[in-house]
Amino acid sequence: MMKKLVPFKKDITFESNIATINSISLEHEILEKKESLISGKFIVTGDYKMTDTSRDLDTFEYELPFNINIDKKYNIENAEIDISDFYYEVINNKVLSVNIELTVDNVEEIEEVVMNREEKEVPEPNEVNEIEETEELTREATEEVLEEPEERDNYIVKSLFDDLDENDNYAVYTIHIVTETDTIENIASCYEVTKDQLEAYNNLSDIKIGDKIIVPNHED
């Protein structure tokens, strides 16, 4: 059995000012478990004050879709997903930054039947091209998955790569929504990345308020 901690981070931009968060809660719902993909959504609800002196409370509710990609050598049919940690921070009285840690448990590695060398089939010459074509299609599909955060920026996307040992690194992509006071330098400083790392995922020549920037990060 495999157990893995999967961190997510999402910045939620409010239309009104946020003075204080009075209460907040987090729930999650698994929508689909299919082959190597677990899809679901976080539901963040609560209430807040627009000003420190306000007596009225305004409510909020946001749904944050997410995908978890797991290598096909693992069976996720009986996988159990749970929230192990959750904390938040209000940034610039406009942005609610939520940090969520999920536990993926009860994932089983699929046993493979290994044939002896004498039993392995040697592909016919006309089959070699088909194998090479399949490998090329696999590479193209992988590239599409890696580009998914930019095309589907409303999703938090997390991938667990081939070797799921506890010492592995895996990539986390954060979608940052540009605010009025943002510059490339303070965005990079906020997420502790370099400008070059941001440029590797984004076109920074003309950023505007409301633009979405992919911020790469790497957890140990």
C-alpha cells in the first residue's frame, strides 16, 4: 500500500475588501476515479467583515476543482482521499490564499508478470514502427498534461510521477491572479522563485490586472 501527502495552494480573489475572516471551513468531494486520474473539488465557505468596524458579516463560498494524476502502475480503485492540513492567509485585503494538504492512501501497486528472456516476444519488423508511433503519441500526451495548468487555469493540478517513493520530488503549480499592486519582482519574491522561472511558464511582456500567472514550485 502507498500513502502520499499532496499539497495544494490556491489564491482566491474577492470582489470586495476583506478586513477579517470571521469563520472558514473546508470540505472536499471526489467526483471521479478513473484509471490514473482522481478528480474532485474543494469547497471553501465562511463569513468575513469588509471593514474592521463593520457589524455585518458577508458570506462566501468557492469551489476549487483539482486533479491528481497517478502513475498507471498503481491501482486507485480503492484509493482514499482525506484532508490532513489546511491553513489560510489574507493578502492585500483582497486575496484569500488557501493552503491544503491531502492524504492519498490505500493505493496499490499493480503486479507485473515478468517473462524470462527466452519467453519475451520479439516484434516483427512491421510492428516496430507501430511501437515507435505509440511511444511518440505517449510523449505528446504527456506534453499536453504538462501544459494543462495554462489551458485550464481554474484547476489545481497535481501529478504524482513514476516513482512514488517518499524521497521523490513532485511539481506544484500555483495560479496567481495579478492584482493592482503586483509587479513581476514582488510576485517572484512572494513565491520565492526567480523571474526566469516565471518566464519559463508565462509571457511576462504585458501583464495586466486579472491576468493569471503560473508559478512553478518544487516540494521535497
